Amino acid sequence: MNSVYGRLVFWAVATVVVGFLVVLGISAYSSSEGRSQPTRFDSVLLDDTVAAWHRGGADQLREQIARMERHLTGKYFLTDAAGNDVLTGRPLRPVDTHHGMRTNTFTTADGRLRLVEVWHEGFHFRATLPYHGLLLVAVAVLCAALAANLASPLRRLAQTVDRFGDGDLSARTRSTRKDEIGDVSRAFDRMADRISTLLTAERRLLQDISHELRSPLARLAFAAELALTAPDRDAAVERVKKEIARLTDLVGGLIQVTSAEGDPAVGRSQILRLDELVTTLVDDCRVESAQRPCGIAWHPADVPAVTLRGDREVLRRAVENVLRNAIRYTATGSTIEVTLAVTTPGTVRLAIRDFGPGVPEDALEKIFTPFFRLDDARDSSTGGIGLGLAIAQRAVTLHHGRLWAQNAHPGLRVSIELHTS
């Protein structure tokens, strides 16, 4: 037996057979012991048989005896005091007790009539066979149902594991059982989700690297060639440094966007104050915004104290990327608005609005896609590499929050919604 179902069926059948034999043995023993002494029931049989003889003669006596033999396990005779059968007038033959036949005799009070019961000392299997057969069938059906109930989900789990192992990363058991099998199935689903996320991140990283490193490497090779041949060596070296800096930013962004969707277990989850984190970031970014020039409207005294659990560095990266993106695209001389408010009990929303050109409606969701740019021709002085909002999106998702953008007319408002409990 190499399957759980087969073993369950085997042990169920074995249990049924053993139980059936035990029931037969008990029944045989109780039958043998129970017939050894006259009972009140036997007295009733005697009275009914004698009454049938007196009431209707031989015909009713035959009916009464036939009825008793049909429902009971022995054979019955009504005899007179001399031992003659009242129906045939002949004496009863002695019963051979050596072959397991026994008799019981019940005599009326006046001694004139006797009810003789001849029965087998062993168990009358044929009489009880239908009842035991029904019991056997019922138990067998229940055991088969139990075996199927336990084996079927294990088979489905095995099939799901095989599909997942063959490369179908969407394979899940989605079990709703409340027992240990359900626990194992849900544990597999959680493991599959984690593996799928990690493999997807790895594949995306490889695709992003292969796609995005071609141009910087080509420009770097060209700049290095110019550094060897150009008359103005200093300008060529500066161009090499510029390309190296851009390549460094690109690689750093790729690492950040991948780590943002990595294993949550490696994150440093802690209790932190979101309002204080935003205040620190705003102070840091005001130096950069002064070069635009633009301002940042943030009033710490007017915002509530917001405490939540999360990875401080990951959240800092998300908020900073959104804020720097607003600084990059806001109109010169405008003021970026940063607000923090509790929207519902247990939920807080951070909104950052710039006063730039906004984003086309059909691109509001695409701006969170890695390397998406509204203007593919921008350089490092007019725009980034298209990873800032993607990093923020995955960092917020890691904290089970929500990040979205909407046109504010003018400008773009990016909102981050997080749970505080």
C-alpha cells in the first residue's frame, strides 16, 4: 500500500471485518447463554400457543407455530403429557444433543400440555445475516467516505506542488479546511506566494539590468575613447565621471527597487513616528528645493502624532522618492504642499502635491512602473531614470499600504495610505 487512500481503505476494511467477527461472537455467546434458562418471554409463547390450540384447533396452532419459527430461531411443538405431538398424534423423536441440538420444555400449570422448543446450541447466523450485512455495508460506506475525505485533499496538494515545481507559479491549493491538512495547504500557499514574489523580483531585476545598462555602458565606452583621443582631456574625463555617476545611480536604483519587494523577514520592523520621519525628510529636501527654486509647505505643529509599525529605512525611501519627484517636476517658484491626516480609525494618509504639468490620465498608473518615463529624451539634468516612484510603490506595498496619484489641476498629488494598527 503506497498511497494514503489505500492504507486508509485497508485499515477500515480490517476494522470492519474484526468488528463484524466480534459482533458475531458476542451474538453467538449471548444466544447460547440466553436459551439455557426459561424466561418470561417463553411463558408468553406457551400461553399464546395453548390459546391458539384451544381457540382454533389444528389450523390456528399451525399458524402460531409457523409465526414463531419465522421470527425466532428454533422449531416448536405442542405435545400432550405423554409426549405426543398434538398435530400429528405421534410421539416426538429424541433430539440428538451430541450434534449441537438442545431442547427446552415449558409445561402448563395443569401439566396436560407442553411447548417443546428445539434449537441449535450455536449461533443462528442465517437469521441475523441481513442485520449484520446492513451494518457491514453502512460501516464500509462511512469508512470509504472517511478515506476519501482525508486522501483527496492530499492528492490535490501533491498535484499543486507538482504544478508549482514544473514552473506554474500561480498554482495554489486555496484550501478552506480547518484541520491539519488545511494548515499544511495554507502553509504551502504562503510559501508559494513568497517564492513567486522572490522569483518575479529576480527576473525583473535581470530584465531591467539587461535593458537599462546598455545605453550607459555604451556612453561610458564612448567617453573613455574620447578621453584617450580628444584634445580636451579634462572635458572628456568629466564626461566619463558623469557617465560613471549616472551608472552608479542606475545600479543603486535597481538594487533599491529589488530590495523593496524582497523578503519582509529581513526588514527591521519597529515602532516609529511617521510625522517625525516626514519632518526630517522635508528638512533635508528643502536644501535641494531651494536650488529649483521652490518651497515646501509643511507645518509639523499642525499635524497629528502618527505612530505605526514598519521598517523605518524602507518608509523613508518611499516618502523621500515621492518628495524628490515632486521637487523635480514642480513649477519654478511654486510651493510643494505636504499634508498628513488620519482619514479613518487606524488609517493615515500622507499627500504630496506639486504644481508641475501633471500627468496624462492614461499614465497615472504607469508612472509607478519601473523605468517608465513620459519623456524618453530627458537626461540626468531634467529627470531621473524612472525608478523613484516604482521604489516607493513597492515599499508601501511591503507595508500593506496603498500609493496612488491623481491630477490636482494644476500639478500632481501623490498619496500614501498606511495602517497604524
